Amino acid sequence: MNDIYFNKEYGRLYEKIEKGECQEFIFEHMLGKIQHLFIKCEIPHKLTGQVFYDLVTPYGYGGPRIVSGENRNKVALVSAFEEEFAKYCANHHIVSESVRFHPVIKNHLDFESCYELNFRRQTIQTRLAGIDDPILTEYSASCRRDIRHGLKAGVTYRIIEHPKNLEDFKKLYYSTMQRNAAKTIYYFNDEYFQQCIDRLSDYLVVVEVTYEEQIIGMSLNFVGDSFIHVHLTGTCQKFHQLAPAYILQYALALWGKEQGKELIHHGGGRTKDMDDKLYLFKKKFGRRSELTYFIGRKIWNRAVYEQLCYINNASTGSDQFPAYRSSGSPVPVY
């Protein structure tokens, strides 16, 4: 499966953001093969002069996945993977790992014996495969009404495959982030967008919505063999009544259906609350079937983990993980 979240070039987009290095662990065994993509981050506290690291999934979703092998051998394959990856972590001074599992392929189910799983939130999909009319089946009635209103008023759209630049998109995106007082993590810089073009052009599809020759909405999407992932969107508030945010998704769904894609994944809300505003907005495009998003936690070196928690005045039982990164007042290290 050629999904962008398992592409190392995608992972490299987030090296500076996570302050680490994207690496890949390939486990090949007589029972099958497992691929694991992660960012290795230096822990900013040394113990007896030794530098230690922790691992995190690049922004979005991913985690280890079985790429070959028979279902009846999965348990044994994952057990062998865990044993070998534990040796890798010991040799590379890796203390802990945070995994964002992929809600669509549900790889958390294969690795529940290896990682401590925690439900994060529901995510939304628009199903395309096997459905004659995804707009009618998946979209809410109010969503369809707003789309009809915008199109009748003269709103148009176009799909841009493999864009050469993202200048128009960035303007709308940044203005949308400012309007919504978005968190810093969502403010991607010019270098990030240029790397999207340079590294991942084959995966990029932009949707552009216009009204009277003015761009009023754009979205940046990642497209693989089967799945479309809605990545970032921007709209012009002045034209809110013309439903540009809805027409962006409508155009993408029509295009995805024509291209034979299986589904569009919209992600989830900002929280797990069922009244989360972003979740409720996305739910309008996938009212039939939701997906579950799990994170995984693993302490690969318990002794060092506890020492790092101690010098950072952090409780090993903290809900935040890794706990040693949650404290702002480290104790002196001698």
C-alpha cells in the first residue's frame, strides 16, 4: 500500500519541527515483514555524559505496520519484532516511544501486545468505493444544501494535481489560522511548503474554489493509491455564505470517486469530545461510519526513564508521555 504516512520523504518534512532525524526500521523475518517509520529525537538531559533519545511518529498517523505475512502468523511476527526492536533501542540509547497509529489501516490492532494503547478520538472518513453517490450517502442534508447554494450563486472549483507552487494556498491558509487563533503547531513555514513541493509533488492535490475570479478557498491534500488525506485548508471569511469550505470537500470527493480512490480521511477534532466544533464540522462529510484513532506508548529502557523523570521533577505515573518531557523544572544533575 502506497500511503504517504509511510513514506520516508514525508517523515523528513517534520525533522525540524520535532527536532530529530527521520529513520526507518525494517524487520524481515521468515514469518513476514514489518516497516516502522519514526523520528528519533535527542532528550535534552544527559545521564553520566550519555545522550539518550526518544521516538515519535511524524505528524499525522503511521506507526509500525505489517507489510507481508499471513494472518495466522501475526502474533508471532509482532512478538519477534518487539524482541528485535528492543535490541535496536538498547543499542541506540532509545528510552521511550510515542506512536500515532493509522486509523484507516487500524494497525494498532496488530501491535496491541507490544504497545500500551490509548484511545485518542474518532476520525471522519468519506467513503468512496462501492458507493454510487458519496455526496448523497455520506454528506449531511444541510451540507448538501449549502453546496447547492454556493454552486448556484456562481462558485466554481478546479483540481490542481502535482502543483508547482503553493503561494496562493499559503495566503489563504495563514489568514485562516490567524482568524481561528490556531496553535503554533499548525503554523507551517515557507520551508515546509517548499519541501512538500520538492519531496512529495507526486502525492499532492490542491483544490481551488473561486467566485467572480477571486480565490475564496483552497485545500492541500495528500493522495496515495487508495486513500486521500485532507491535510490543510484555508477559506476567505468574506465569502463564508457561499460555503467555500463545503465546496472544497465536494470537489475533492467527486475527483476522488473518478480516480477510483477508496476514501477521503478528514482526521478528527481537536479533542475527543463529541461536541468538539471541528469534529462536528468534519462529521458533515462522513455521517455513516467513523474510524478510531489510537496512540501507543512504550518504555524501552525503564531504568533510564525513571532517572530522567527524577531529574525533571516528573512523576512516572503522569498522564503526559514521556513524563520526563512534561516538567519545566529539572533538578540539578551531578
